[in-house]
Amino acid sequence: MSTSAPPTGGPAIELEIGGMTCASCANRIERKLNKLDGVTATVNYATEKATVSVPDGYDPAQLVAEVEKTGYTAALPRPNRPAGKAEEDGPTAQDLELTSLRHRLVGSVVLTVPVIAMSMIPALQFTYWQWLSLTLAAPVIVWGAWPFHKAAWTNLRHGSATMDTLISMGTSVALLWSLYALFLGSAGVPGMTHPFELTIAPSDGAANIYLEVGAGVTMFILAGRYFEKRSKRQAGAALRALLELGAKEVAVLRDGVETRIPTDDLQVGDQFIVRPGEKIATDGVVVSGTSAVDASMLTGESVPVEVREGDAVTGATVNSGGRLVVRATRVGSDTQLAQMARLVEDAQTGKAEVQRLADRISGVFVPIVIAVAVATLGAWLGAGFPATAGFTAAVAVLVIACPCALGLATPTALLVGTGRGAQMGILIKGPEVLESTRTVDTVVLDKTGTVTSGAMTLVDVVAEPGVERADILRLAGALEDASEHPIARAIAKGATEEVGGLPPPEDFANVEGKGVQGVVDGVAVVVGRESLLADWSQELSPEVAAAKSRAEGEGTTVVAVGWDGRARGILLVADTVRPTSAEAVAGLKDLGLTPILLTGDNEAVARRIAREVGIDQVIAEVLPTDKVDVVTRLQSEGKVVAMVGDGVNDAPALAQADLGLAMGTGTDVAIEASDLTLVRGDLRAAVDAIRLSRRTLGTIRTNLFWAFAYNVAAIPVAALGMLNPMLAGAAMAFSSVFVVGNSLRLRGFRSVTKA
């Protein structure tokens, strides 16, 4: 993927690019577009999109035509559709490409397996087996490998070579030479066999067919491409999930009449109604009503926000309490939700693409192989040998260099590694993820829902002298049980767990912005802010008031309780640390990582949590949209950053980080924007995830080394004209078995965390 600066200047046009097979394709398209007058472009291989800045009045069709001249496809994105209508317009170009790959893979597997079996097992070589092999293998090498041939032709036109070039050359030469041997040589005679012998002897090649090599390479590498494409197809899922968060319909007030309309039709200045439990349709200001708004989906913070007339509210947050009338101030692409979607996309676009190791090696390996093949032909002809012998040796070089095991090296390790991860509650998105785990040195931990549970919990009761703790819990819990406020629910739940069933309240009333009051078992009870008790001339004693101040200094929410004309105590409600967080932080440190706690809460809360789990560095009071800036700043300081989070507000930072880990208990948006998902919601899984990813990457590197090593070792044998088909097939099979066996070792990976 390109790492150029984002385009600047005129209006930006986004193109959906198809047909790219590696990062060099993205660079080629980018160079082509940037040669156009007034055009500045960046091409993203990961998301398969080009962002192009053009002069006013520029015809986008010219951009599409230029990309198509380069040998790829381009299309303007379709206009925005109402939520839920995505599938009605038919599949996208990426969907069609993935479907085509799947069809080619399935067809190739069905046709190739019999060819390999007949070629490797002499007992299956009946009288005309070679002709059946041709019938089965030819469609695989021509139709199945068509994406490789097409990419190789595009590369050739631009004077470059990639893995596609080597695959196309190797499979094509295997087919063409087999056709020569069958029709013009002696390989087509009835009863021809490939005896099971590994003797090395010169041959004129007229009796040799390499159909199983060509078909096998195509099948294995198609499998690798399919799994890679399927993983990459999820690149835009975070954006789709973000936009799905918003309300679909809204009850708007026009001329005093309530009308339900699609949210897309809402205008700035419109007033709309939000009932308890409904999502707020767009950013706005409260015109009337009071309520508690649950913004955890966007902010990740568990404490609800009290709103009243004149307060700003954000679209996609949930009204937890009373009825609100809101005046829309921002709609469509101007809302905070849309801005966060743009942040996610910008972060994905700006992330440096880790090119596949195979592609990097191929840039050197392919030209060398071609040069060796040409030199082999020249040497044989120069030494006075027949042309058929020289061509046989040159063809053998190309065939043996075609890396069958290379097609298995990455996907088999990924399949085993990701499978083992899934058993342990770790989901790894794709091969690009693994490179990041090797170099990460800093891990940023979002506080709420990651280090802590993310839910308000009753943590303590401080009673006035002579007052029983159980009485406070029973009376306050009974009253709060009638409220829908999240803090009230936490108190009611904690009281029920400690004292059992709660009596029903009478004359329950909600006091706007202060708390609740009512009668429980004939006692008049007030629960809420200290100011609510003051209204009833009830004051906390100095000892309890001091405890309240200490708790609030540490970021704990304090609820005062009073009855019968006296303050009776306080309830402490807070977001509690997960039991396993301290062990997880210690494990991250053992991996050589520096943990940093990141939160929107105040400094006191953050410091208290950090002390509990053993984190030294704290970044507190960060606005939700600024988390991505924190990650970017750390990266600019030379750090390789992993981010662990769970909320929608974490999604841009997860995408920006070199490695994003999402808690599986978090939002879909965070999970989609991440590289690794920790299904259990246990931070200790982050330690195992990084260890497993590093182990899987090491396995892939070992596989790639041996995949090339077998081929390189056989090239001199081929150049000397001593490579018979059985040896070529055996080398292919042996290297593949080694790669698969090495990958299967990942099944033995074990967690180091304590039970």
C-alpha cells in the first residue's frame, strides 16, 4: 500500500480499485494517476481504494479510464443508501472477485487431486493415464491460474516481476512442455509411466510431463490467495458497523405534529422526540426534558451523562431516562459518528502496509530464475548438445523454481495458528497482523471495559454511627430498584445480592437532576446527591463527609441516603478493576512491552486504577476523538504501538495503532477495526494473542525459507539436465509435507496465564 501523504487541493474522489495482487500494483496505479495534470492520488492496497484530488470540473471518467489502461479495474462508489438496503443493489466488485476466486479454487481442487495421485502413484497409471491427466490439468493451468497469468502480463508490460510472474511462467511452461512431450515426443505412447525412482540422469525430456506440478502449484496458491482476499474483504467492515449504529428513523416535530421520517431526511434546526430506550438520531441540543444519556457505545465510559435543557447530546447515544425534545445541530456527514467513521478510514489508509515476505523475495528470486534458465539453455547449446536437451534443462529450471510449497507456507500456518487461537478465544484477522506483533514495544490500554469491567458496581457502604449497613442497603436499594438510571440499577443489584429481596416502594418520585424519593416500609427515604438531602435539612456527619470527599477524589460516584429527618450514610459506586488485569499487565511487561493506561476519566481515577494493576504511565482526561492523536503521537516518538480497547470511540485508535486488539465483550465497531479480537473479554488473552502471533509469524518465516530452499537446491540439478519428473514431483511433495508439518506444530501452543 502506498505510504504517500494524503492528497491535497481540489475535491477528493474515491475510486474502488480491482485486480491488485500486491503492494507494487498499488504503487503502479498511483504513479500512473499522479502523472495526470492537476491530479494527486494515493492508492490503498489494503482497502482497495484510491483517494484522488482533482481540479474543479474534472471528469472522474478520465481517472477510471487511466486505471483501466494500467490493467486494473476502477469504479466510482455508489451513492449512500439507506441503512439496511446494502444488499438490494447487488454484490460489490470485491464480492464478485471473491466469488470468482472461490469458484476457481473449488474447480481446481476437484480436477487437481486425481492428477497428482496418478502422477505420484505408479499403480494408478493405467494405459492412457497421461491423456486423462492432460484433460484434467489443462483447465486448472489455463482457467484456474488465469488471475496469475493476467497479473504476470500486466507486470511484463510495466517491466516488473512478482510472484505472479513466477507462478504464471512455471505453470505455463509445465503445460507447454507436457504438450510437446505428449504430441511430439514419446510421452503420449500407450503404457507410458513415471516409475517410482529418484535416480538422477540426463534426458532429452521428450518422455517427461509436468502436469501435476503445474496443476498442484495453481491449486495451492489459489487457496492462499482466496484466504487472503477473504480476510482483506473485512477492511471496510468497521465503517459499515459504525454507520449502522445510528438511529434509522426519528420522530420529528413539524408544525406541532409528530411525524416519523428516515434519519437521512432530518434537517438542521428540526426538533425531534427521543423516548426512554431510544437512540438519539443526530447531534443536537436538548430543548426540553431531563434524562440520563448512556454514551458508552461512543465514549466507552460507563457513567451515564445527566442532560437537561440547553445541554448538547450526541447521535447514536441512548436515552436511558425521561422524554427529551432535541433540536438538531449537525446532520449527515457533520455528526460526531460520521467524523469517527472518517477517523477509522483515515487510520486504515495511513497504516503502513506490511508487504508479504514472499513478494519481497520474489522481486529478486524471479529475475534470477529467468536468468539461470536462459544461461542454462545457452550453456547447453554452446556445449554442442542437441536443442531438445538444452530446452529440457531450461524448462526444468523454470518448473522446479515454481514454488508449490510457497503457496502453502502462509495459509497453512495461518489456518493452524488462527484455529489454535480461536480455541483460546483469540481471533487473528490476517497475515499483516503478525508482522506488527514482532516489533510492538508499547501497549496502550483503554481503561473502561478493558482494564475495568465497564459496568457500574456498588463497591462500599459508609454508614453514620448507629446505623446498620443492611438497613441502608434495604431501604436505598428498594427505592433505586424503581428507577431506570444506570447508577440506580447498580445500587439495586448490589443491595439484592447482599440483603436479598427488596420491599416495594410507595409514592416513588424522581427529583430532577438530584435523585429519588419515596416511602419504603412506612419510612420516607431520599437517595441521591448531597444537595437533595440538604433540601430535607439532612446533613452528613464530618466523618462521613470526609469519606465522601476521599471517594470522590478517587473518581468514585457517591450517593447519599437519608430517612426520618437524618442522613444515614453514603453508597459508593464505581467501575471495578477486572480480577485478571494485574496478572495481564505483568505478562505484557514480561514480553518486553511498556503498558500505558488511556482514559477519558479524571487523573485521580486513572491513577487509582493504574496503581491497582501495576501500570506506571497514565494518560487521562482524553476526549473520545483524541485517542487516535495519542496513538499517533506515540508513533511519532518512534514507538511501535499496540492498542487494546472495546468501545466505538476506540475504533479509530485501534485502526491507527500498529496492532489493534479488541475485547470481545466490546462493540462490533471496535472488533471490526481491530487486528486481533479477544473473545473472552479477559485482558490476559492479550498476552497469549501476542505470543501466538509471534509464534505463527516465526512458523511462516521458517516455511518460506524451506519453500525457497528446496527449489534453490534443485535448480542446479535441473540446470544440469538431471531432473526427472519423479524427482520434481517428490521435491514438490516433500517441501509441501514439511511446510504442513511445521505449521501443525502450532497446535501445541499453550497459554502461560494462570487458571
